[in-house]
Amino acid sequence: MTRPIELYFWPTPNGWKASIALEEMGLPYTTHLVNIGAGDQFKPAFLAISPNNRMPAITDPDGPDGAPISIFESGAILQYLARKTSRFYGATERDRIAVDQWLMWQMGGLGPMAGQAHHFLKYAPAMDPPNDLPYAKDRYRAETGRLYKVLDTQLSRHEFIAGDFYSIADMACWGWASLWEGQQQTLDDKPHMARWLDTLAARPGVQAGRALHADKRADFRKETGAHASLFKTKT
């Protein structure tokens, strides 16, 4: 009998990558909440699993050769789970190369840039003292928009991001892309991205992964006590 994977999670776009993958792959899992607003990511027990003090992370009791393994970094988690289940990674080596390219695009581009857009457009102006920085707002808003045009162009050629098959690249991108309004973007000139967002949002696995502990999501602009844990380096 497959033992449940331990998921260390908070309901954010990065956290959703892992929860959506686990739901889509039909893998049993137990959830351990890592309250990033309260600083749980800095606790020694979590750092032993995720030394970069970021969630999500997983522990698989049935890892390679039957030995437990812990994995941090959401992209590495997605690759591991796709290999473990032989699902959502394409059928050929060319497919897998395409998936890896777009997964790296999300990890190195879309996630960080959209995250910075959220920070400077929403959170920095609400800090004490306020940090309302027009240059930073314009820079990250524009770069996020550029990346969404890249995504829309790719989706004009294929049903899904890496080709005509649903993959972990889609799972990686959807959470961030679904929050386009908070990044001050528009879909008016991105019809293919809009179609793709709706297609994924209709999938039961995406719905279940997105709904995991959705009640814990909060507006950190109002939770000023969380700012020290979220926006300042702690050692």
C-alpha cells in the first residue's frame, strides 16, 4: 500500500503547484501547514526539509529504492512526482525537453516577476513606512505583461504550454497566471491565455488543489504583523 506523501504547504501560487500535482496524479498525501505569515518557514524542523526556508516541500516515505526522501523547490517537486507516476511529462524525450523548458521559464521568469509585481503593486505600499516605488511598480508590471504575451503566443500554437498535452508546466504556471488581475494585467489582448486559464480552472484536480486550505488565504496588506516574516530576511 502506498504511504501518503507529506506535503508542507500554504495556499499560495507556489503551494498550489504541489497540491494540484498531487491531486491530478491521484497520490495520497497529508498536509502540514507552514504559516508563512507567522514565520513557520524559519522553524528548525522545517528548515531540515527545506533549507531555503520556502514552501512547498514534500517528504515521500516511498522514495527512490524504497527509502524516504525530502524535496524542496516547487519545480523539483513537480519533476519528481511526474517521474514517480510517469504522468504529465509527455510521451517522448522531445516532450520532456519541452516541459522542462517551460517549467524553467516559470521558475526563472513568470514566478519571480509576477511575485515582484504583487510585492511592489500591493504589499510594499501598505508597509510601515509605505514603500510606493513607481519605478519598481512599472518595471515588474511591464515584465509580467511581457511574459504573458510570450505565454499567449505559445498557447496560440498549442492547446497547452509544452504542446498538445497537459503537463506539469501547466500546473506550474496556472497559479501565478490565475492572479493576473492583482498583477494589473489584462487578458483583452491575450485570448489564448484566457482560453487556457478557463480550461485548467475546469479540471477537478486543479479545483481541488486550489481549494486546499483556501480559508487560510489572507490579505497580507492588512496583516501588518506578518510583514517581518514575509518581507525581511531572518537568520
